[in-house]
Amino acid sequence: MPVRLEHIQQPSDADWQDIGKIHQDTASSGLVSTPQQLAQRLTDGSWIIAGRFNDRIIGLLIATETEQGVQLEQAAVRTITQNRGVLHQLLHHLCEWAEKEGKTLIFQNVSDGFRQPLQNRGFQCDDHHCRYN
């Protein structure tokens, strides 16, 4: 399942529909922000790093650029596409983008289950965060 990386600041109506489905699938542990909360975050300068397949968003991360780097949070993938390497591909393309742009990627409060996949992608992790630069 080839996934294409896209940075979104103004989702289309179809994008919002996909985001709503991701939220519904993962609200307890993935995309905890409701679409309304996410719309406010986008207004405040955050953006969505989306994984697309066949023009549909099937996975995403919320990103906010800070002085320290690009803060990443709320990694989520549609239940129907989980276990198909979507998040792996999303992280791979994101790391390539960060290297090309000279950006540092930072995940705060990484769960134990997510720490190893990040380390496998080259992130350096300590007790509180994982960093890629």
C-alpha cells in the first residue's frame, strides 16, 4: 500500500471526512483532537502531516513548528489500514522531508509501544521524548 506524504494547512471537505473517520477509529489513543479542535489548531499555526492512499487520508500526525524543531503528536491510522505499514511509510517519508529541509522532528511523551518503531527509524529517545535530526 504506497502512501504519499502531504502537509495540509487547509483540509478540503473530503479531507475533513477522512479526518473524522480517523478520529472515530482512534480517539482513545491516536487522534484525540476532535475535528473542531483540530480546525482551531490549524488556525493557530499547526498543520497536518497526512499519509494519502488513492487520494484519501489514511494516516496522520499533527505538527507544530517551534524553535526546537517540528513538534509531532497524535499519530493515527485508520483501523481498516492498520498493520499495512502506513505509519512506517509515513515516518519514512517524514524523516526524508526533515533531512531535506534541515528540520528536527520531536515527539513528546512517547508511549512504550511507539518508542521502538521510532528508534528503528533513527530517532534518539530518552525518558521524555524522541528526536530525529
